[in-house]
Amino acid sequence: MVNICCLTLVFVLNIVAGSCLDPSQSSHCYSHQYSNPLRFYGTKTTYTVAKATLDSSQPIDHNWYSIPKCKPIMFYFIGRHAIRYPDGDDITEMSRVLGKLQQQIVNASALGLTQLCEQDLQSIHNWKLNMNETDDNRISDTGIVETRAIAKDFKLRYPTLLDPTKTMIDIGVTTKVRTLQTADAFLQEITSDSKPIEQTSEEDYSESASDSASGESADILSEVTKSEKDLLYFHDTCEDLLLEQGVRLEKPKRVKDLRKSTSMQAIIKRVNDRLGFGAGNEIDAKVLRHIVRACYFEFAIFGQNSGWCSLLGNDEIKILEYLDDIEDYYEDAYGRNINSKQTCPLIGDLFAKVKQSVKSSKDTKTYLQFTHAGVMKRLYSGLGLFDVLHDNIDFKSDESVCLNDGRNWKSSLICPFNANFAAVLYKCKDDKKNVDKKYGKYKLLTLVQEKPVVIKGCDSYLCSVDKFIESYQQMSSNCDLKEICKI
């Protein structure tokens, strides 16, 4: 059996403890020096990057899903949508802001003011935003490829549970078209239907269930109804309930302070220095946001370097990632008790499906749910996963930032595009050790990004169903969002 302790650490990717980053000392030619630049872009990280990092950081026995004397009878999957395009409004604004900045950089270069190498300058000079507002939030071709790869991996491990001719498959999506498109891509793979899907817009959503797929996947998708908002979009429900009380949750003070901190100012100053910008034409935090988003999205969507990434060194990427982790941790996960409590509809649904499958263990069932980053982050807190942040940034000077790292909350790895949590129920032959247990024959395997994890209340990634039910009974029984989302 794989060492449990090691498995809980598989998501930890350490920067050397106490390492200090100084963007002011960072000089590079992105096109030359960074043949393998950092791609840890928080929640805009691709699944391919996250999975490769996890696989290489601590390889584990890939036969974990083959449990001796046990047979899988239920597959419960919760996945974030695939790589998507930005909001239509963001695309329009990105085009406007970066188009203007592009000309400013060309002008500064003509005066010999920039510190960028010729190749990086040329990359920015040739840049054109290859998306428009009609791409609003739809998933990309790269997103389809990643989704199908995940589906293929799971089907190789659980061929019966992911075969629609042998197992009843229920699909859950939100009101956002990107979740339906992700479900479609997943189903295209498990039904081995090679016909390309048609991309749909938000406006086409109501018709897209049957029109965007073909073959068996179309038959399945035609039965899809938008899941109850409370189940796959519970954080939005909670926000609405708070607004009804006149309450709008502000960003945690720690997050607001860091966004105004010397670390952010150091990044902005360094980018201005690279561009040769002085008083009167310096970029600010708003422009930096567009630079960062263009870098992140263009790599994810098109699978190639973005000219805008050339303005950011690896030190800046590390600091930006750390700040994003702090924001995600405090705002969407462990920083507020309400975050873990409001996951009860979804965890309660898993709880109910486990009990239901135990009662009718002769029938195999599969549940595929497609949702959003906000749900995934809160779900992790509800399950007690990745609770170590080590929020102790130390500012040594106006520009030097020391990260005393060692966190296992790393959004780049736990909440990239296509992030997923899976629970697989196994029925096992009688175990004499568990003969006195009500559900002694049943085990629940829990996974994140296809890797075993130990959830709260369990002592193994292969949790006894008795322990699981004991641990989550109260949460499932006392789930009233109107009470939970009350300040």
C-alpha cells in the first residue's frame, strides 16, 4: 500500500524556505533565457502543467485504483470547467488597454529607453489579441483536449463505470455554458464519439444540450437539466442570501493590505523599469492586471508564449502566485467559516449517493458534476484539504520579498482549469476486521487531480464508509443555506 503520509504531501511544492525574491535584480530575455518559464498561474494554470508537476514532484503507485478483493460500484466526479476565454467585457478592455500600451512600448523602444531584448520587443510589436467579445467565456480547443484526456484516464481505470451502455450516468452542470461544454467534451471521450462539438455561446445555452454533441453523448446531454443552484453554485446562492440582508462580504483585510503592499509596488516598478517608463506614462495596478491576464490566458488558450509574459520574470510570477494563493485561501476557503459550511449541499449530495449506492449495490451509478473554481476551493475547505498556507511574507526592503514557503494551498496545483475531485465507492469481500461494522464491505476512495487524498474524518485515502458517514452525517443533516448564510 502507498504510504499515506506521503500522499498528503503530494501537492506541496516548496520554494526554498526563507528564499528572498528581488524583482529589481531580475533581468532577462524571455525569448532566450526562459525556454521553460514558470507556468504557475494560480487558477489560470492549465491542467497539463498542474498534473505534470504533481506527477514529477512525488510519483506514486499508479495502481492505487486497483483495490484487492474490491469492485468499484459508484463514481462521483466534481470538476471545474475547462480552459475558457475571458469575459467579453474583459476581452474588449484588454484589447483597448494593451493596444495602447503596445504603442507606448514601441515609442519607448525607438528612443532606446526599454530594457527588453530585441526578440521580446518584436514579440510585443507583433502582438494581436486573437479573441473577441463573442468568445465570451466559451471553452477553448485546448480546454477540450485537456477534458478529453482526463475522461480518457478515468475510463481506462473504470471502464464499466464510464460506459453509458453499462452504467447509468447522471450529469450536472450550472447555468454557465462553459460547464455544459466541458461536460460535452468529457462525454465525447467516454462515448468514443470523434465528431467535433460545436461551440455555443451563453445565449445559445438553452438549445446547446442537444445541438452541441452527437451520438451517444447527445443522447445523454439531451437529458441534462441545469442542476439546482444550491448544489453546484452554492456560493452564489449564499451571496444572494447575504445581499438580501444588506450584507456584502468585503475582501479580507490581509488580502487588501497585500494588494497595496511593497511586493505589488515592486512588481509594478520593475515592469516600468523594463519598459523605460517614467513619471507621466507609468503603468499602474490596473494595467498590470491586463498584462498578467493576457500572459496567463494566451498561454492557456493557445498553448504558446504570450509576448506579455516577457514583461514578467520568474520572481514576479512567484510573488503574484503567492498573493493569489493568499487571496483564494482567505476569501474562498479557510479565511471564513461560512465557506466550509456552505458546501453542505454538495457534500450532502455525495453523502446521499454513497448511502443510496450501498443500498442498491448491484446497480452501478456514475455522477458527473461540472462547476466553477469558487465551488472547488470551498469544497476543499469543507473536506479539510490543503489547509496549510504559511502566510508569512516578509518585506526586507522596498523591493525584496521573502517567502517562507511550505504551503499545500497552492491554487496552481489544486484549482487549475479542469481541477477535479472524485470519490469512488468500492464493494469489497467480507473483511473479518470489519464484521461488526454496518458498512464493513464498502470503501470510499477519494482523489484530487487523479491523486489519492485523505479527507477530514478519514484515516486513509481508502476510507471506510462507516467513518465517512459518521464524519459527514451532521453536515448533511443540518444543511440550511438560509441559516448558514446569515450574518
